[in-house]
Amino acid sequence: MNGKDIEELNAVRAMLGSKPRPVGWSERRARLDEVGSVWPIAEDIVLEATTLAGVPCEWSTSPGADAARVLVYFHGGGYCSGSIASHRRLVTEAGRAAGARTLAVGYRRAPEHPYPAALDDALSVWTGLLRLGFDPAQVAVAGDSAGGGLTLALVQHLRTASQLMPGCLWLISPWTDLTLSGVSLAAKSTVDPLISRHYLAELVDAYLSVGHDRADPLVSPLFANLSGLPPTLIQVGSDETLLDDATRLAAAMGAADIAVTLEIWPHMIHAWPLWNARLDAGRRAIAAAGAFLQARLK
């Protein structure tokens, strides 16, 4: 990481730490929307609000995008926060890099709508997309943090039901282990400005009903049978408490003979491509993902 990267990353860290951590769910949601959308989308992006099977979504298109290719994106936020708005800059620039239209999904969030509401919405959107006539081989599914876990839950369900699956997956800082057994939760706790074990424990309690098995593969895909899943790109920062969630997932996918690519970005923090407008490492990560997606959506 060069000096410019360090300077830019320090500025993002300062922005994230500029206000006290919010407490209530509405306050947390407002704060993530604020820090996620602090820099607006590019002027050449065309947005279109829509619904698929009753789920609010948003199309985005950049100049030259192939309308037959779609990047479906599930935002992060621990299943409780995050929104189409908070991730709009990331999603629209990812679509540009991939040369595809994007479909950002506003799935229901806990604690008002605990598991399996988010997965039900993901399945509804997938079914709705195919009913519109899109070729699943020309569709990529992606997500960061909890959105990465939701992506993996979706494709598990599709595989088990012998349904058509997307052409590839892209996971940013995926949350894959709701049992919170990763060593990096402690090892990286002093350098991660966003995610702590205590915070994750609150999210698990909000997302899952009392007594639900936290190792259930549909909520903790690290423990799933991963065979037969699409080619996958995993990107994670080295300064993340969720580092082990990504590295262990990559190892498990490799053991299951999945074509998996793991990128560990030195010193990067949780879901750093969110701040691509002012973080060159975020733009480089999106460019790498775009190349991966273009190579597989043919």
C-alpha cells in the first residue's frame, strides 16, 4: 500500500469515527446511510426504481452497459441496517466495471423481519428476474458483509432445489459464520473501525429467533455443503475482524472443488469499496471485480 492509499484510508477512518456510535436500530440505519452515501453517484448513471415480486429494487445503468447482463446486489448491514441508498455508489460503479446493468435489492431487515425474511426476498427477486427473461448464466450475484452471506444462502437454496444458478458470485468482506468462531474477531479487534464481536452478537440476536441453530448453513454458509456453487471472487481487507470468515470460506470452497479466487487487500477495512469515490484502493478492488465478472458473464 502506497502513501496515497494510507492517506486516503486514514481520511475514511476519520470520517467513520467522527461521530459516536449510534445505539438504536433507526439511528444505526441512518448512520450507515449517511456514511455510505457521503459521496454521490456519478452523473452519467441512470437509476430506475422498481419492484420484483413485491420486493423494492433499483436498476442502474452506466453508459455502454450490456442490458442482457445483470449484477444483482445484496447490501450489507448485518441484516439489520444498510439499504439501496447506502450502497448506491458502490453498486453503480460495480456495474460500470462489469459492463452490466445492476439490480440493487431492498430486502426486509431484522429485527422487524428476522430470518428467513431476507432469504425469502432474495429468492423472490431471483425468480422474478428469470421471469423477465434474463439468462441466469448472464447474471452475477454479489453482496458485502451480511449481503455476502445472503448471496451464499440464495445459491445454496437454488442448488438444493435443482434450480438454475447465476453465472458467478462476488463477495466483499462476507459474514459467513454467525457462531462467531473466527480467530480474527479478537486478533483484528484493535484495527477494525467498524465491526466488533459485541456488535455482531447483537446482530445475530436480532436476526435469528431464540433457539435457532447459529451453525445452520443458510445463516452461516461457512458450514454449508459448498459443492456445485458458481465461480466466486472473495475480496477482504487484512484489517477486518471478519478476515477469518472470508479465508475459511475460500478454503472450504476450494476443498469443494469450486473455482474460487481470494483477494486479501493489505490494511483495508470492512467493505472498503463502499468509499471508492475517495479511496483509490476501493476503485482498484471494483476494477478487479469487474474484470472477474466480465470474464464469466459471456
